Amino acid sequence: MPTKTPPQERIEKLRELVRYHEHRYYVLDDPEISDAEFDELVKELKALESQYPQYVTPDSPTQRVGGKPADGFVAVRHSVPMLSLDNAYSEEELVEFDKRVGEFSHTRQGGYTCELKIDGLSIALIYEEGLLSRGVTRGDGVRGEDVTCNVKTIRVQARRNSRRGLFATHFFQ
């Protein structure tokens, strides 16, 4: 009769799998599994860490977003962490999301707009004195890649920000 894997061992195995697939996706740009399969691994890991919080470690993939900054780019620390939204695959998960939003915002004004996921890149555009000064990818949420030169080649990006003067420091991100 097969024995059940102890939770700590399963958590460690899931962390290895998630890190492996993150590397394939974010660094090598060569994923081996679908986004849905990856999300299931992360979901299982989150559930086990929630059930067994004594096994949560600071380096767990659940404690950060994205991947490490790519080689060849200058790493930049975000002034405010760039976080990632979770996926929702059921009505129950949407209700839980709405509950968390309500607890965070303390208001029920407004609504939601839902769109199909488009795979892409999250980027922080930083403006000083109303002019684009830097573009930084999300990276791991704490540090990203400085891609300012790449951003400046995009014809439709805003080189000026009309919110100039809204902040005493004239800094807008």
C-alpha cells in the first residue's frame, strides 16, 4: 500500500518544480508546461503552506512575484514593490478576491472590469518633472530590469506625463 508523502516533503518538491518552471518561463523563455498547469502547482503550494504555516520560508516562490532580473540589464530596486494579481478559476475564488478587496479598501464603491489574460510584461514608467526618466520591468517585484532605452523605442509610450505638479517631489510612478 503506497504511503502518503509528508506535507513538508511535498512542499519542498512543489517549490523545486515551481522554481524550475519559473526559470524555464522567465529566464529561458522556453516553458515546458501550460500557464494553467503552472498555476495549479502554485495553487497547491499556497494551499499546503496555508495549511502548514510552520513550513513557509522567506525564499518560497509564494512569497514573491515574477523572476530574477535578466542578465544583460541593470537591476533597479522599485521604490514601491510591484505586486502581481492572483488568478481566479471559479466563482468561489472571485468572491474571495472581492472579500479581500473590501477588507483592504474599506469601501464598496466602484466595480470591476474583467478581461482575458494577455501574456505580456509589467513595467513601471517613472516620470520626473513630467518627463519619462526610467522604465523598469517588474522582475521579482522588488528589483526589475532597467529597460528605459527599449521603452523609448515604443512609438506610443508617453514621454510626458500630464500629472506634473501633483506631487511635491515632482516624481510620479
